[in-house]
Amino acid sequence: ISPLAVVKAMADGFRLYSAGRVSVAPIQTLGQPPLANFVGHPDAQACIKSAYENGGDYFVSKVASGGGGLNSGLVMVFSQKTFAPEAIILDEGHLTELRTAAAGALAAQQWAPAEIGHVAMIGCGIQARWQLKTLGAVVKTRRLRCWARRREQADEYASEMRKSGWDVEVASSAANAVDGSGLILTTTPARQPILKKEDIAVGKDVTLICVGADSPGKHECDAGLVASAA
């Protein structure tokens, strides 16, 4: 499946949701604060997410789990007519990574400035890799400046992304990574702000896509930075 096809599918889903044609259950999150951590993996979590298109053919429940460098997932598809399971997909976390990356690419496609300069990537884990796989389909630039809390992780990421055609520079700090960038992505599980308001030039056209802060307690960006956005 081409990245653009996945991005279009995400756009279609968002349109249905915005039109009130989708029912989404509250997300059940396990294994992260304020709930107890999983044994041996303080950064691990499992999320159970369910939704369906009103009057559609199916309803779907997904379990996404990972941590400590491991990633997995299970998708269960049921019929809205017979309520019987139609498919069970052991996707090993690929669906979670792909649709998250497609949402980031869709945001970039819709709102990123025409002249990006370079893409800034804060965090160099699994999702940072998937973001570039889809982002390349919607932006022209192939310049990337990345930063991670562990330098060796950033170096490994940079080496891998260069093989995919990106011109990658490992930044000395998060502030250095975003300096001069028109498109910034944060892909970390951070619980203390990494980017602050003063890191972004006032009056500059910048799109900030916060991928990692997907549940309460996660805090990649300073509240003042988020509040200052248009």
C-alpha cells in the first residue's frame, strides 16, 4: 500500500468523525502512570481502542502494546450485522505505527509551510522512522535534523535514514534541531517538556506535530508553546 493511499484513508476517517458519523469508545490505557507499570518496563503501556462507522459493515477493537524496544498489537474486526468476528489480525504493532505516521503526514500535507528548510525530528525511536516513511510522500525537502536524549540512538537513526535518501544531521540539542525548521515532529514518551516556547522563533511559520503526547501525563512540549499556537 502506498503511503499516499494510507494518508487518504486517514483523511477519510477524520472526515467521517468530524461529520458525527463515527462512534469511538473511551481509550483504555494500561501499564503507565498513574496506573502501575508493567514488570521491568517502566516506559511500557497497552492501549485498547474501539470504534466503528455508524451504519457501516464492521466494528473494530485494537490492542496496541509495547515498551522497552518491543512492540506488538492485535486487531479484531466484527460484523455489525451478525456480531461475529470477521478477522483477527496479529499485526505486531505495524498498524499502530503506520496509521500514526499517516496522521502526521496528513497534518504536514494540510498545514506545513511551502518552504520548510529542514524537518526537525525530536525523538529517534520506532515512530520517528515510520514518520519519515510517510512524510516523504507529502513534502519536497529531504533535509532532516534529529535529536534524541541518547546520542547513540540519534546516530543509529541518522545512519538508517540516510540509506533511505534523507540528508540527516544529528543536532547537539532539541533547540538546535528545531532552529530554522518549518516542520517539527516530536515522537517521544517524555513526561517533562523537551521543547519550550523560546525554542521557536516568534512570527515564523512553523507546523509542530506532537506525536508522542497521546495520553495524560505525557508532556513533550511546554504548555506555553502549545498555548501560543495559532
